[in-house]
Amino acid sequence: MELLVTIAVLSIVLTIAIPSFTSFIADSRTSAARNKLTSSISLARSEAIKTGAQAVICRRNANANTCAGNSTSGTAAWSNGWLVYADADEDTVLDAGELVRVVEDLPEQTTITFAGGDLLRFDNLGALVRTGTGEQIFAVSDSADSSKGQALSILPTGRVRTCVDWNVVGQTCDDS
């Protein structure tokens, strides 16, 4: 009888704990990906300031350590990782000796999208080089729990900030 009660209590506790644990893991994966992206964006910005030339962060080609494209518009998936490079000749092409960092070890459940296309460029002052106006948004989510999305906003000055009140459904930063 005691064994049956113990098993019943254990099953109730596991029924409550497992969904919470899954949500916790999804939130942790999303935060880790967001932190890697923040670090890489900050590195690209500091490289631009340090070298006095343009620096680029671009989405990584899944098969090689090259940029997947050079579009600066349209939504692109960055889930294969990204590259940071100091673009000394400012041609937005990764040349030999320019690579600074490769990020490719993202969990397969993590999804990162960027409405600014395939790359993000910083000028020699650390400000964004772009065609549009306003902030640029990276959305980070996890397939295990779609409610755990987070976002990064890159301001025209090049400053990176986390959207505290990220609206997952509307894909907007509702910070006041």
C-alpha cells in the first residue's frame, strides 16, 4: 500500500515538473543563443572601432565558414550560426585574414531570424551601416516552447539591447 501511494505521489509530481522543466530548458537555450549573438555583435562593433574600418557579422553558410549571402533586406534565418570579420577593404566579402569569430554550435531547436537580411555592418565609429532607418531586430526562439522567444535590438548608433517586453506573436519590442 505504501509503495502504491509513493508511486502515485511521484507520478503527480513528475506530471507537474516535466512541463516546467521543458520550458526552463527552452528558456535557457534561447538565453544562451541571445547571449552568443550579443557578444558577437559587440565584438563586430569593437573591431570596427579598433581597426578604423568596416566590420561585418553575417549569417553562416551551413556547409562552410563563408557568408550565406550579402542581402541587407528581407528576413533571413541565422540558425546555422554566423561569422564576424573585419572588412578591411569594405567590400562586404569575407577575404583571407579577415575572419575574427565563427559561431556554429547552436542547438537545432534554436531559431534565429533577422529582418535585416544576411549581414549587419558597422562603420569605423561603431554605428550601423544600413539602408533603412530605425533599429534592427534579431528574434531568438526555441521550438520546444514557442512562448520563450527573446529579441535583440541594434540601434542606429550600434548599441545592442535586449527587448525586455518582447511580443512573440507580433514580433515587436513593446518596451516603453
